[in-house]
Amino acid sequence: MEKRTLYCGNVTEEWIGKEVVLHGWVQKRRDLGGLIFIDLRDREGMVQVVFNPELSQEALQTAETIRSEYVITVKGKVAARDAAVVNEKIATGKVEVLVEDVTILNSSKTPPFYIEDGVNVSDELRLKYRYLDLRRPEMQQIFKMRHLVTQTFRETLNRLGFYDIETPYLTKSTPEGARDYLVPSRVYPGSFYALPQSPQILKQLLMASGFDKYYQIVRCFRDEDLRGDRQPEFTQIDLETSFLSKEEIQELTEEMLAAVVKAVKGVELKRPFPQMRYQEAMDRFGSDKPDVRFGLELKDVSEIVAELEFKVFSGAVASGGKVKAINAKQAASKYSRKEIDALGAFTANYGAKGLAWLKVEDGALKGPIAKFFDEAAAVRLMEKLEAETGDLLLFVADTEEVVAASLGALRNKLGKELELIDESALAFLWVTDWPLFEYDAEAKRYAAAHHPFTLPRREDIALLSDAPEKAMAEAYDIVLNGYEIGGGSLRIYEKEVQQQMFRALGFTDEEANEQFGFLLEALEYGTPPHGGIAMGLDRIVMILAGRTNLRDTIAFPKTGSAVDLLTNAPSEVASEQLAELKIQTDKKIEK
């Protein structure tokens, strides 16, 4: 096999008159009776190659046997296309290769779907034949972008003086949030390693080791229910620093992200990024990861409706809840009663018991609940919501948490349906001033809002024992276009404070020592103040590539039920392997 001269997608006008050797896959073959045209594809694009009996009868005869997805090598001279047949849609559209010699390297069965962009085929079929799906040009471009994003992160961190240090995949199972993936030990039957949910404790120990600046492009594993932007294994850009303030960590994070966006999009980001306190984000957008590319902000109308005879509203306020509304400007005519009912069903998924609504017609409120508003209340409501003729007003009355979740989700849905979002925008936002804890109603105890190693605000340490719900964290999340792409914090670096944190989370001192004794001991040996951030590489690439599903940015992903359709994992293993591990299993559950 002759050495390739260049990639198919790089054969441009500067190569006219030169002989080239190309390797690739046959995208399409057209037989015009005496002339055969083939679109030859590789990772960089396509070029047209021409078989003409005047150049080589033998090559033409071989081309007659070639079909789509055959792997071939061609040799020939680059020529300019006739002006009438120039293809402006591709970079190589002004040239073609006149083939003098061709070799079939491998044949192909007819693929189960066309190898082309925008193919209309189920995700299941794409994942089963992932190696074919990845041949499609749009997928090749995504992974070219992923490579560029990864390399830019590395180059920036290297330039900023960080060390790339690996941490182990086989580690100790510790209660940090999601379920662990467990790995049984053959040498110690009944004992298990855990695949890391993140390198959190280990990177803190690297700070205790004096490395000062650590990073890693690292795989993480969480056994949790999946959705479009989650996978059981994912990649994060993980970094930790000593002696830096949270402002300095945010600054270097912005420098990394600015470098990535410049490399991928050619856009200079405006810095510093905007910041918003957690409570403000929840109040205005109903989300701790708000998409600030559009309005439709939540407005608290509890005071206005507290005395209404409409008990859904007044009752919610009386019981300590909230009534909030969204004004969908000029959308009254765009939603029928049936369509508004469908919006109500949507909010029910987030706990709302109903979605009340009003339309503004000729400057007055119209709709099922309009009769409950006297003139004064109607005026106050319209002023609060900046309502005018043509607007659709949507209300949820419930606990503060349910109102935020349901209206926050509805806001995002309406933003898409009403085409209010500038899809070309990149809206970065820091969400700061987080609560240290969140209450887990099922477990009836407090859980760490980020993780158990987050540093409380210094003045709030005293609250850990008596009023943990009031304690605030030295934490910061980075949000892009409504997705959390990274979370970070300053870390606890004193043993006494870490013990107080564990107690607030319900651990006895004995339980804390059993689970985290190695960390607590390390904190007794001069661990420096430190902090860091972890950002989701897959998610960042997904947003920059304009996709909505994380699977499109991972070479070999799992389905929503955590199954690999390509290899059929997870799968049963030989009974001999289980016997070595001293493991017995119940009857298998069908995937």
C-alpha cells in the first residue's frame, strides 16, 4: 500500500497538476456509462475521484465492482473541475482526482443506515453500530472539536504551572452522593474497590502533599439514573490549587474557558463573567443553573394574591408557600386552552398541582380565574408582571421548592417554543453564595449541597452544630446556557472543622473515622488552605457543538438504561469467574 499524500478533505486548488495518493471510504458511486465518479471520504472530508478509460481501463473495471463503504486507495492527478460542475458546498468542490490506479483494501456489506449527516434512524441502531455512526462527517467534526477542547485545556493549565497527576481508578467506597460502581476483590473475598465518582479526596491529599497546582483530564463513574446530559462514566477537567482565593480560582477558570472558546469558535469572551447569588438565581429563574439568554423571569405575586377568594392562591400563601408567575409576552394567541392544559401537565412532572393562567385582552384580565381579581388587584398584578394586551400569564402556587422547579422548567420550555433563545450566544455565569446544606426529606437529615469537604463561610462554622440550614458555603458553580458545566469550592483544611461537618451530616465520630480516617489524619499534618473546580468535558463539548445529548460527544456511550448496545454490556460472566470472587447471583434481570 502506497503512502498517503494527504487527506481527502484537504485536496484543494493548490494541488492541481500534482499526483496524490488517497485512502478512504466510498461515500457514493455514480456510473455515467463509460465514466465512474466516486465521492471518497476520510475524517477530513470528501473529494470526487474520476475513473476514465482513457486514463486507465483497468482502474475503471475495478471501479465497476466498488460499492458504498468499500475502503480503497486511489492514485492520480488533481485537476480543476469544469465551472459548470463546481460544488461550492464542500472545500474540495473545485477539484477532482483523475484516477490512474485503484486498490480495494476491503469490501463492505450494505450498512444498516446511510453514512451521512442528519440520518433519520433510531438512537438504538446508531449505538448498536456505533463504529458506522462515528464515520458520519458531523460526528467526525464533534470529536475533532473534542480533541481541540481537551488540548486547549491542557495547554492552558500547563502554561499556568499545573502538574498533570493521575489518581487511581480502584479506590475506597465512601458516601459522597451518588451510588458507587463496585469492583469485587479476588484476593480479599467480600471486599470491594469502588470506581471514583470524582478524585475529590485524592486531589485534596495532593495538596497536603505540597504539589500546589494539580490537574487531570479524568474519567469518573456514578451509578445514577440517566438523562440526556448524564452518563454512568464521564470525563471531567479536574483541578486543585493551594493558597489561592476563590476569586483567583474563578479567574484562572475563566482564562481556560476563554482559551477554549477562542480555539473552537474564534470568539473573544468578555471577562470577568457575570456573577449571581444562588438565592437570586432561584428567585428570578427557578433554577441554580439559569439560562440567562432570554427573559421570562419568575415574579413573586404572593402579596398581591394573599387575600383573594381564590383559595389555591391564598391558601398556598397562608401555609407558607409562594405564588409566582411568568409573563409570556405576546403569547396569548399562540396557546389554546388545550395547549395551556398541556403546559399544566408538563409542570405536574415537577410537583405542581396545577397551572393557573390569564390572558390580557383589551387591557383587562381574561380567563378562568379573572373573576377573583377586583380592579385594584388586577392593576397591581399587571403592574408587577408588566402585562399588556396580548400577554399570557402563567401561575404556580405551592411550596417555594415546587414553584421554583415547575416554573423554572416551564420557563425553559417556553423559551424554546417561543424561539426567544439566541442559539449562537454563549452566556457564562458564576452562581455563588450557596447554602452549605440541603435538606433530604426522605432521609430526614441534611445533605451536603456540593460535597462533605466544602469549606463553610468562616463566620458560619459555629452554625454547623445548631443551625446548619443557615450555613453558607465558599462554593461557586460555572453555568453555560442553562447547563452547569462545573462546580468548585474552597475545601475544609482543618481537622476540627471537617469533624464538625461530618457530625452535621449525621456521622458519628466513629463512622467518620471508619469512612474518612485517612483524610482526617492527613489534616493533622499541615494541610494548606486549598480549593478547586471540576468541569464536565463532555458537557462543554456538547454545548459548543450545538448538541442536546451527551451521547453525541462520547465515542462509545451507554443508553438511558446504562446499556452498551455495541458490546451488550453489562453481561453475564463465566461461573468460574464468579467462583473465584466468591460471588453468587440471583436470577438475571433481562435488559
